Amino acid sequence: MYDVPNEIRDYIEAYLKMWEDEESYNAVLINQGKNQKERMELLLQLVVQQLQMLETVSLNNLPEFRK
């Protein structure tokens, strides 16, 4: 079992939250009657925005995890 630092755990949780948001947003877009192409374009925009936000976290400053 690995001893994962809180910072790494938080980073992973942020990615998981991002994917949950994508799923929810996709459901909203379906309810709005958007076709698949429109949904993919809008979802891509959201992913890019969220990834840019996550890039502000510097992985170089996180401690390494131990076994």
C-alpha cells in the first residue's frame, strides 16, 4: 500500500471532480437538445478551461510518495 501525500490526493480528486462535472454538463446539454457535435465542442471548451486551472498546480513542488 502506498502512503500518498494529501497534495497528490487533492490533485487526483480535482481530476475526478472535473470528469463528474463533464458528465453532468453533458446531461444538461442533452436536455437542451444539443446534438453530439455541439456537445463535444462545448465539453472540449470546458475541459480546456478546467485543465488550464489545474495547470496552476505545480507538480514539481509536491513531495514524492513512499511505499
